[in-house]
Amino acid sequence: MNILVVIEDSRGSMHRMSKEAIAGAQKIGGNITALVIGDNADALSNELSSIDIEKTLIVKHEIVPSYNADGYKEIIAKVIIDTSPDMVIVGHTYQTRDFMPRVSAKLDVPFVPDIIGIDQGIYTKQVLNSKLNASISSSEDLIILSFQSACFSEEDLVKGTSTSESLDIDIDSSMIKSRSEEPFQESAAEVDLESAELIVSVGRGIEKEENISIAFDLAKEIGAEVSASRPVVDAGWLPSFRQVGSSGSTVSPKLYFSLGVSGAIQHVVGMKGSKNILAINKDPDAPIFEIADYAVIGDVLEIIPKLVETLNNS
């Protein structure tokens, strides 16, 4: 089994979900090759040199110094043709959703996105707002897969040594018809929940829009991003790019600080991969407590302002 893992550049470092993709490839087994693209390729290759893979392919091109959907499509397609992998793996990020369908269409290769598991050629993905799991198989010689956030853990990466190799890819400049701003983000607000290590999440327990500010106050003190459950977004209290859950982002931070989130399954599927979950809710029977590592039964409107004050004075 020859596996090609396409690495995403996150401000000069390997994206967390690319590390998870490599961990997934290692679990599948076989000869693993990583592909890095752009001006930061050398830095990414250096990170990969201490991971147990066969080699890293480095592609630099003046037309694609950083992420560009058309450029990535052309480069990745050419690398796939030249190296003939059995499987291409990526993390299911905003960027992947932008370029990988183009690669799939160009090569006429099946792309199974956002999978949560793989077992002997059967790929599992969630459907109907994560209420059901669908099993997918393919008879094609090549398949492209993207792993859902937290499907695998970067902590499971097998360390080792690997080599690197530079590739010269010829690209027709007329094929580059799009341009991406730097750094690539889904929103101009520059919120990347899927890469955040600390998240403060707001649920209906915050009661009203005017109280949202305490979540931002706490996030500022601990260096976190702010997310929300769907009811908060539906009420218009926070924009949709902050939503976590089956119809929003899937996250796996080191700490998920839950404020008044009930823990409905549609929300839980988007954050259950968090390393530590601290939940505050005044309802002792809130479903969020079933998965929380630390549970506080109380009113967030009383607890959080006092916590912020203590942190500010410490």
C-alpha cells in the first residue's frame, strides 16, 4: 500500500489535521509519502523529518508560493500521476474542501470526504446530521480520503526519520485562474476553530446576547477562541463561522471550556475529540456532563465574571 499524504501549511508549520492524517496513514500501514507545497515547504519538510514516513516530496513554484486552489489542483494531480499512490489522504479542513474536489474531478478519482473510520477497505462517514453512519467502499485502484478532525490523534504519531526530495512541476500559468488571500481562512474574521488549542464555547445557558461578552473576556484571559452551539448562532448572537457541531466545525482542542452548553448530540459530534472538556451548567442532568472531564454545576453568569477577575488579578 502506497499512501500519499498532502500536508497543509498553517503559517509556516504543519496543520494539526495534517498531523492527524499522517497518524491515520500510519495506522493503515504501508509506504507513506508526504507532499509539501510552497515557499514554506522546507520548514514543513523539516518537521516531517522526525516522523516515521518514507519520504517527503517538496514542490516549489513561483506561480504557487502559497495556497491557491488551481495551483494545488495542478501540482497534486501531477504528483499523483507521477508517483501512482494507492490512496491519497488529507485532513478535512476548509482548504481541503476547496481544492480536493477539483483534483478528484480532474483525475476522475473518487473522493470520500470527512470520514471517521476505515477498516479493511470500508470507509465510515456520518450522515443525516451525524444520526447515522454510512459505510462506503470503492473498487477503484486509487481513492482520495479526508479524515474528520479528531478521527486520529497527533499524539499517536510514530516518530522516526525520513528523507526529502525536491520535484520540478511544470505548470501552465493559464491554468491559474484563482487567487487566495494570506493566510487562507473561511472568514475574514480570521477564526480557525479547527486549529485552536483552547476554545470557550457558548450555549443557550448564556441566556441573552448581552451576556456573550463574558465568553470573550474569558477567552482573552486564557488565549482561546470563542465558539457556539447552534441555538446561539440561530438566534443571531454569534456568526455561523463560530458554530461547532454537525452543521458547523469539528474541533479537538486541548481544552474545551463549555459555558451553558446542554450537550445535544448535534453539538457533541463536533467537539467530542477534545482532549479535556470543562463544562459549566446549572442543570445537573445536562447531557454535556456525560462526556465532561470536569463538571461544574452552577450559573455561568455568576462563575465566569469572578473567574475572569481572578485571572486578571493573578
